[in-house]
Amino acid sequence: MVCDLVGHQQSVTCCAFVAFSSDTTASANMVVSGSQDATIRTWDVTSARCINSASVDIKHRPTSLAVFANDGLTPTQARVATASFSGGLGLWAITREGNLS
């Protein structure tokens, strides 16, 4: 194992690497994760630290997610879509700094 990302309070249900389409290298140094604790977190892989956390309604706890490269119009953001067993979908923006909105 390269690193251990610790911070969620319940089971992690989904995760993915985040890479920005304007990056000059293929490596991604950020991970986004979703958990049964009703949070979505961004992680710095290099330091193994949680960068940011966003809470969702408990009935919309993320069970899966997909990361989309940015569209070129916003080169400092990537998009993440989350899905839940309740039928809810969420769309999030992630900045290069790991901020979620």
C-alpha cells in the first residue's frame, strides 16, 4: 500500500482519482471519496491528508461516483457526479485545491 487515507467515520462506498484535463502529466495527486457517513471528501495523495469534506443529506449518501475531466471552459475545476440508493444524483465541482462546491 502506498498510503492510507483515514477520515471517514463509516464505510467508504466509492472513490476515484481526479485529474484535470489541462495537467501536463498523466498522474493524479487527488482522490475523491464518498461514504456511508454522508460525506464526500477530497484527499491529497502525496501527503495522505483530507483536503476538504462536504456533507450530504443522510438519505443521499453516495454509493457511486464518476469523475469528469473539465470542459476547457473552467480549467481549474473538474466535475464529480454522485449517486445514491435513494435515487438521488449530485453534481459537484472540485477545484485544483480540493475544494468542493
